[in-house]
Amino acid sequence: MNINNKPCKVVLFFNANNIYDRQILKGIGDFLKLNDIHWNIYISETLIYDKKASFHFDCDGIIANFDDPDIEDLLIETDIPIIGVGSSYHDDASYPKVPYVAADNYAIMESAFNHLCDKGINQFAFYSIPTTRYCRWAGEREKIFEKILTQKGYQGVIYQGMRTSLNNWQESLEKLSKWLLSLPVNTGIIAVNDTRAHHILQACDMVGLKIPEELCLIGIDNEEVINNLSMVSLSTVKQGTEGVGFNAASLLHKLLTKGKIPASPLLIEPKKIIARRSTDYRSIQDPYVIQAMHYIRKYACKGIKVEQVISEMQISRSNLEIRFKESLGKTIHSVIHEEKFNRAKYLLIESSLSIKAISQQCGYPSIQYFYFLFKKFYGMTPKDFRSKFATINHL
């Protein structure tokens, strides 16, 4: 409250058509609810800051995304209490001259890199975006990628690609495809965000590159819209952006109530890695097993049998079974069930579909048989699995 016991008037400058800003806004709301604090909040009806509008700052405080240089330019002269949020920087001089809360880019990139290393990857690539003053965060992640490679003694390549539009989309995909085809097999790719990771999935599909059998891919943001549009579910780094919003609101509240706040930028580490199929990598050298695994992953939930896999590979069953045992230590039959259950586990955690619908989507027309096999594999029913893990995954 201000001195007149009225709610403080707070303006939020964000572009909430992207998940980064939406999650920060959620964090702001979480802080207010948790602490029973009432602000009179203004945010554009479209949830997008209108750069052409003329703003008269009749307010007590502002929280703004300073990754947008236009917002920074607009607010730099005001004496209203401001908390900035945005990207972290390796150079302290790059931070704005206001109290600031940032997503820790180094920790984000290190998390993605370590996840690929844990999968046995030792060749790396980074798919970025052309750097402009509007995406300085991408340039920061490029620098960090190079720094981590040097520190760990690995080689890697960076490709910025094109800034895409409807007019150049096909050209962009073709150029991206050529770059992907130039990479060594079993390269681990970090995409600068989930949108760029989706470009890679589409380009790979266009030229027949197999993910994760030939290339391994992880994005950044956990953008559910992008994941829902992708044929291969995308592993991603879930940033600590809700924590950014929560801490930004806390700092502004302290400013408005004459409290002390830190002078240095506050860096928020990523929340976790969400591992999905795009990094479900196994170091397989046998070309028949690579091809068979790609076929199984694509069609397991369509109800395929071992005989169909054999027919696709055009070699004898005994030959392919030996190759599977040598490469994976498993039979073809068990791998088919494993892929179906991987899909089932994903849907149990990430979707609100009924268990009967999930059973059918995963190639088990009989829900009783689905329950029987699921409990045999995991020691619990699908219902118990959902109750145990769905809540944990959405924390």
C-alpha cells in the first residue's frame, strides 16, 4: 500500500505473446498472491506493449522487460521506481542502470550442455539467430557456448541461420538442412530457444535426418505450443522465469515500502531439464538398428509387430534380433513395447487425456491389457503413475 492506504499503481511492460514474458508475469502474480499484496496493475489489453503509444507515467512503480531496447530507451529518464528483468550478461557494463533480475544464461547453457554430455555426446553445435539489438540474449548464449567448449576441451560449430518470415521460410529451411547434413553423425545440438529447435525438427524431417538416432537436440524455454506442434517431442531447459517475476515483484515491493534492495543484478538459475524424445540418444553404430529404431519410434503406437519391422529392414529376423541384442541388449519386441510406454508416460504426465484414450493412442485397444503390461513394467498402474509424476513435472 502507498501512504494513502490505496493500492500502488504499477505498470508492467511486457510482450506476453512469448512464453518468457508470460512466465515472468505468472511469477509476479504468484508473489502478490502469496504475500496478499494488492497492486493496481496496468498491462496492455493485448498483453503486448504498444511502442507507438504515448505513455504518461502516472504510477508508483514499473516492472519492465529490458531485453527490449525500445522499452529501455523509453524508461531510462524516468525517476519512477523501476525493476528491470531480462537476460544476464557476461559484461557488467551491459546491464541497465536500474535494479535488475535476470535469467542466468550461463547456467541455462551449462544445463543443456551437461544434459547432452550425460547422453554420451562429444560433438556439439549451436543453432542461434542473427544477433540484433532486439535479441542480445542470443549473442550472449553464443559466447557462453564457445566458452563452455573451450573450458571442457570440445570442438563445436555455430550457425545463426536466417531470421525467418513467411516469404523466406522455404529458403531458410533449405539452408538449415544443408548445415544439418554437414554435421557429423551423433552431434548434439543446442538451439537458442524452442522455436529455433522446431526449425531443426522440420528441416531434419525434410531431408530424412533421424532425431535422436543421428542428431540429438535440446531447446530452451519449455514452450508447450511448440512441443505440441512437433512430431518428435522436444527436450528443453525450463528457465527460472517464474522466479524472475517473483523476485522482481519482491524488489519493487521493497522499493515502494522504502526497503533496501541489492545493487547487483540478481541471477535466477534454470528450473530443470525436461528430457523428452529428442535427446533419447543411444550410441548405436549399426545402420540396420538405427533404421529399425527410427521406424519403431515412428510407428510403434500404430500397433506394428516385429514382422513389420523385419519387412521394412529386408533382412532376416534372426540377423536383426542379433544386431538388436548386440547394440541395445534387448529384443525387437521389448523395444516396441518400450517405445509405446514412453509415449504413454509422456501423455499421462503432460496431457489431460483419459487413460482409456491414452491406451488407444499408444496402440493398446484393450485398456485391461494396457494396465496389466504397464504395472508389469513399472510396478504401478497408469493411474498411480499419473498421480505420482504429473504434479512433480509441473512444479
